[in-house]
Amino acid sequence: MSDLTANSPVEDVRSSYMDMTRKKRAYNAIMLAIFVALMAAGFVTADDRNAGGFWDGLHQLFDFPAEVLGEASGKLAEMPAHFVKFFPSLVETINIAGASTLLGAIVAIFLSLLATNGLARWPRLIPLFRRMMDIMRAIPEIVIALVLIFVLGGGPVPAMIAIAFHTSGALGKLFSEVNENASLKPVEGLQSVGASWAQRMVLGVMPQVSPNYLSYALLRFEINIRASAILGFVGAGGIGYDLKNAMSWGKGQYDEAAAIFLLLFGAIVLVDQISSILRHRLTHGAHMEATL
């Protein structure tokens, strides 16, 4: 009787499950150890190549922020004038982010539809379009911007193209995941009455996925504002270019750098709050309509 119990299917399943659990824990421990070793090796290498060493300069970490704040606090009366002076550059940065987000989202919609099973115009080319999106989001914006600045010269256009290129790949991946959850019944119904591929996508798919599309696009817009400011450091225009100049001059111009920091911080917080409210209304509003 005990032999039958020991060899019962329940015991076999339990034993198999425990073996799989132990193997999984062992693999996770090995991967964690490898990750920690790589991080430690990378830190040691970077510290050795860093001029002066990381630990030697750690005590000076807050010296520069304190110097900027000290000079800005001594020139508080000039801050409103600095805000007015650099506000057009902030508007330019937001315009770069907005234009690149819009252009990238349009390209991402087409790529995502062409890379989604059940919706693709050419099903055999789905892997090609997916690899295209992988490449587009794998290349950093700053690399693309540096190449375009070398070809086109400095200004907002290279920054817009670089951010739009990266945004197309990033949003294309997110949009394709949204498309996977879309119902195919409206698409099949439109196809049965002779609708073209474009008509099936616009009338059968877009009404289902547009709230999530807009939500992801707004989230990407916030990221692109920061990206456009960073690209200003390499000559791509916007408020980042003014910040680079103010910091390059050193003492005597730190009040301008502080004003630019405050403008950029305020703009990012404001856009973040507005887009969060809009995303909440889009996603929850769409959910309520689907429930009703």
C-alpha cells in the first residue's frame, strides 16, 4: 500500500515541480552572481579610467550644485529677466519634442500595423518590420543627432529627425502590443464587404486602439522633452544649447544656468501633470465605454 502511495501521480507531479523549482532557483542565483560580478568589474574598470578616481572625488559631488545655488541666490533680482530671456528657447525645445513625437507616432502606427499578426498587409514581411523597429529604437538619439549635425549643420531639424526616428521604433513596439489585443471581428466584417486594407485599419482597428495610442504618445512626449534638452548640448538647439553655454562660461553665469534648470524643471513637471490627467481620462474613459 505504501509503494502505491509513493508512486502515485500526485507524488510524481509534486516531485517534478520541486525539481523544477530548485533548478529555477539555482539558475536565478547563478544569473544574479554573474550580474553582480559584471557590475563590480565594470565599476572597477570605470573607476580606474576615471581621472582622479571615483572615490577621490566623491566628497566633491555636491560642490558644483552648491556653487550654482549660491550664485543664483545672490542674484535673485535678475532671475525674472533670465526667465524671459530663455523662455523662447524652452518653447523651441517643446516644439522639437512635439513635432518629433507627432512624426514618430505616425510612422509607428504604420509600422505597428504592418508588424501585427492578423492585421499585416504583407504577413510574410512581419519579421522585417519588427527588426526595423528594433533597429530604430536601439540607436540612441544622440548618435543620430551627431551624424545629422555633421551632415545638415546645427539646429533643431537634426534633433527633431533624431528623436522622431527613435520614437518611431519605441512607439511602434508599444503600438504593436496594443494591436495584438484588438478584436478581429470588425476587420473580418469589413473585409467581407470588400473594404481595402487601409479602410479596415481605419474603421475596424483604430477606434479600438486609439485611446491607448494617445496615452503612449503622451508618455513619449514627456520623454522627448528631456531628450530634446539633452541634444541641445551637442548643438541641436533649444534650451539645452543655452544651458551648455551658461555652464561653459563658469562663475558669473551660474545664475543663468539655475534659471534654465528651473524653467526646464517646471516645464517637465507641468507637461507630466497634464499628460497624466489626459492619459487617465483616455484609458479609464475608454474602459468605461467598453463596459457600458
